[in-house]
Amino acid sequence: MPRASLLRASFRGRDNRWHSKSFSTMTKESNIRNKLDLVRSLALGIGTAGALGSLALTLQAGRHNDSVILDLLFSAWVLSPFIILIILCVLSRRWPSRARLSLYIFMMGIPVVSLLFYGRLLSFSEARPAYVFLMIPLLSWIIILPSYLFLRR
């Protein structure tokens, strides 16, 4: 059976008439879902690139450090906001569209801002590199946790 016939058959009411309003609503929802999936893919890509860039800048900043454990701890701390954002992205499939869109905006904003600070394009006044690599993940967590609690309502 052709696809159009299947669509028409699925929208027949009790009196066997075509309901264009239902089709219009379904088309709008499908378009919104497709656009949201595109934004989700973009957010995951930017989040992954941000995580990899942040890890590279963390390791580059700590290249003169002899402690492997300290490098691992800094790397885990710097990656933690990105990991939780990716986990939230996976868990958000059943969230309302607006909540998902807000999450995706965070997923695109936090990596960009983090990379700007880690790359020293933005900085706290005369801050040492370790300060930046400690504070940016902390500030990210301060933004992520209340936002998650608000979005889940």
C-alpha cells in the first residue's frame, strides 16, 4: 500500500472522512521533532568536541607536572560537566521539547565558554592556569544542577 494511502487510512475518523487538521498537527509535530533531532546532533557534536578540546588543553597546561595522579584528577574534573551533559542528553529523549531545547543550548554554550577560558582567550584577571581548570568545571556544575532540577519539573 503506498505511503499516502497508509497515512490517509490512519487518519480516518468514525465517519470515514479525511481529517486534515490531524494531518497538519502531525506534520508540525514531525517537523519540530526533526528540527530538535538536528539540534540534538549539533549539541552532541559540540559537546564532544568541547570535551576533547578541554582534555587536550588540560593535558597541555599540566605538561610540566610530574604527577600522573594530579593529571588524571584534573582531567576527570574538567571532563565531568561534559560527561553529565551527554548523559542528560541521552536521558532527555522523553522530556518536553522546550526542556530538551534548553538542555541542548547548555550543551552548546558550556563547551564554547570552557574552551575560551581554557585557551586563555577569556580569563579571570591574572589567574593561574590551575585556578581556571578548577573554577570552570565548578561553575559549569553550578549552572547544570539547578537547570536540571528546573527542567525535570
